[in-house]
Amino acid sequence: MEKDWQLVYSAKSVVEAEMRRAILESAGLEPIVMNKQDSSYLFGDVEVYVSNEQFERAVEILKTADNE
């Protein structure tokens, strides 16, 4: 992963991570999802990253979304 990106969310489920990605995209951010799960046994995490410039805004957006 590039040094200009920060982890903003980590999940055990692809669906859960994709939902967070969609929330961030609808707010005008440009997140990426990195699936780090083992393809055979499905252990590991699915991570959502945003650029350093968008990190603080992304954290606030996800906090608000989780509280609704």
C-alpha cells in the first residue's frame, strides 16, 4: 500500500467493508478496499483505505454512520 493512504476501517466481511466504502463514496471521498482474506479459508481482514488528506473526514463520516 502506498504511504499516502491510511486504514480507516477493517472488517471480517467483504460486505461490511463494501458498505463502508459506499458510505464514504457517497460523501465524495475516494476509498479503496483491500481484501486481505485468505482465498481458501476466508480468515483475515478486508480493509478500507483513504488518502491522508481524506482520513479525518472519513473517520467522522463513519462515526456518524455507525451512530444512525
